[in-house]
Amino acid sequence: MNYYIKNATLVNEGQTFVASVFVSDGKIAKIVRKGEDGPSTGSGTFAPSTQVIDATGKYLIPGIIDEHVHFREPGLTHKADIYTESRAAVAGGVTSFMDMPNTMPQTTTQELLQQKFDLAAEKSLANYSFYLGATNDNLDEIVKTDPKQVCGIKLFMGSSTGNMLVDKNEVLVRLFRESPCLIAVHCEDEQTIHENTVRCKDLAAKGEVIVDASIHPFVRTTEACYKSSFKAVDMADHFGARLHVLHVSTLRELLLFKNNIPLKDKKITAETCPHYLWFDNHDYEAKSFAIKCNPAIKSHRDKEALLQALHNGLIDTIGTDHAPHLREEKFTGDYFTSKSGFPSVQHSLDIMANVLPNDLPLLVQLMCHNPAILYQIDRRGFIREGYYADLSLVDMNANQVISDKDEYSKCGWTPYDGLQTHSRVTHTFVNGNLVFENGVFHEEERGTRLCFNR
Ligand SMILES: [Zn+2]
């Protein structure tokens, strides 16, 4: 099927203009600005099978590339799986995702990595890539990674997620020296967190503090983040590694990054997530464990500084850290047992449109262009002739209220329940296939593996 997306307002590469886009054989065949002559449908250049979509009044953006998700498959599919979460993704205008290795088993060998690619080829509605997880003893596997076929290496630096905590210095040195591709890093100092947790439990036992969700930024502190981020940036600098610091949550960490180098030349880059820009510590009272995540959501000042960093280029990309858990895993226990993380892939566009009102060009830069540049993704992330037709059509005048009942993630709830938004994705194209249309999924086609020009 070919498509003629007529009279859309394109938001692309800093420009906003009315144009029509022809989609043919999975690619963006032609972009015709309003007033210019273009090929006509019907008996003209394009086949009669071309479907016309009237996009008058709607915004056409490149499909969002979410570089940071946890789709939980294999092994944790009671929470989520690649099929369900890729549906949530395309419903939110996300056309490509990169999934993290803390599944069961953890993705720490080339064989396990291939199994994930095979699963996605069978099940995913969106395009995909998968990170290989670093451990204290899998360097042999890491060096075998093909940088043209795999998005990166995930390093939990000082955060214990099973055996993926890399805490041996000689391993870190070799990893930073020898990794064949980008290292995406989770930075929180485990020892600091452990000490804070012990103190917190002690005070709670004596009845001296009430331990509820609001304690989280006092356990997973700014200090814990900074200590670990500083070390990662320092080592990457020293060994010339390509480092991407994930989910930056504090003002203090921003001091570690630069904004005087074009993104394509940066060796050290930074991501933040929609929730660090929307929530702050004042929201724990109303949202409680719904917004418990790692790193913790911190102060209003941190939030304001992160917002500023989107504008000044200290932060390069937005990834969601989509991390679904079942309601019972979040809400039935106490602070110490409530799981950290929540779903967000379906609403990243909505939240970022609220965070950056009237600034779709910056939103598109942070969520579409920059991930494509940073990961050197082949022919995606921009509306350009010859590129893959990964596109989202967005109505920015839709008054909608985000609701648990409309959540496509398998976990069936969202921390944004009840939030008023103005954006609604009406159409999502993946490789030129219309996979989501006004609340209806077309599931005949599957997404494809991302390739990288490295
Ligand atoms: Zn994560």
C-alpha cells in the first residue's frame, strides 16, 4: 500500500511548514511543499492503490525513537512483552525502540541477544534494537558485538541489577577501552544507596521517620547519582569511550556535560526522561509508589535545571525508561518492597508536549532527530526523501485525559492517569505501513531491526 498524506504541517529539522508526503515501498518517496507542483494520485506517477489521508490541521513528525525501554521479554512477561509494549509504543507515535538487557535470562551473551532479535522479528509492531548487558565477566561477548547491528552495551555502573553490576575496576577499564560500540550507562553509586537504606530502615524501626514514597530521593540521592556519573564520565574521557549517560535526574550531573560540540561529534552524551521533567518531589504525596523509579524523581530545582538543559543542549535525548510492573508489585507492599519503574512509552509525546508547550521542533529534535544522530541510525528519525517512512500524525487540539483504561501496556495502569493533554496520535506509520489508525491497530506487518552507520 502507498500513501499520500495530504496537507500536513510537517515538523522537521527545525522547520514547520505545510506539505504533502508520498509514501511508497516503505520509504518517503516525495515531499511536496504547499504551492509546489507534485505528482498526482490516480493516473499520475503514483499507483491507483494509493490511499489518501487528509492531514489538514495535523502535525506530521518523524516517528519517535525511544532509546530506553524495558519490554520485559523474555522471562518477565507477566508484566509486559514485546508484542503488548510495541503496541503501546506505536499508539504513542513511537516507531523504534531500544530494549534493555535486565530480562530473564539477562541479555549478556551474543546467543541470548540473537534470541531477543528473533522474538522481536516475530512479535514487534515497531522497529527495534537490543542492548547487550555488561557483567564482571562477559568481556569476550562484548567485543564480539557488531556495532552496525546492535544499538549498544548497557552498563549498570554501581547499581545492582542481579549480576549485571560491574564493580571490578579492571573490568571497567577494559570495557571503556575495548567496547566496539556505544556504552549506555545507569549511574547510581550502590554503596551510597546501601548506606542510606540501612539508615532509613534503622530510623523507621525506631519510629523516627515515616517511610513512604517521598523518602526515595533521600535514599537514592543526588550524591549517589553524581558520584557514579562523575566516575563514568571521567573514565570515558580518559579512555576515549563513547558514553551515553541515561536518565540524568539532577542539576549537579549537568555540570558533567558539554554543549559546545555538535551532537554528531560528542563522545559523552546525556539522556533524561519525561518523568524527571514533569514530576518533582512534591508529587510523591499524590502519586506515591506510582512514581517510584530509579534514579529517584528529585527536587523542583532539579526539574527546572533539566528543562533548561533541553534548551541549552546539555541534555541530548529523551528516552522513557518505560519499565512496567503490575499494580500489585507497586502498591501492595511498603517502600522497601515496592518495585521501581512504571510504564511510559505510550505517553512520552503527550508529556513532552506538555513540558514543551508550543515547541514541537525541540520535541522532535530531542525524541526523533537526536536519537538517530547519536546512535547513527540508518535512514530514520527525519522526514527526508529516501528515508524509511516512520511517521506519526498528531492532532494537537485534542483534549484528552490520560486514563488507566486506555493503557495498552500489559500492566494496565499509568502514573499519568487523570492528566489532561492536548496531543493525540491519530496515525503511526512504521516502514511505510500504517500500523495505528485512530485507536485501531493494523497488525499484518512487523517492524524491522535497526541498522547503524558506524
Ligand atoms: Zn532503564
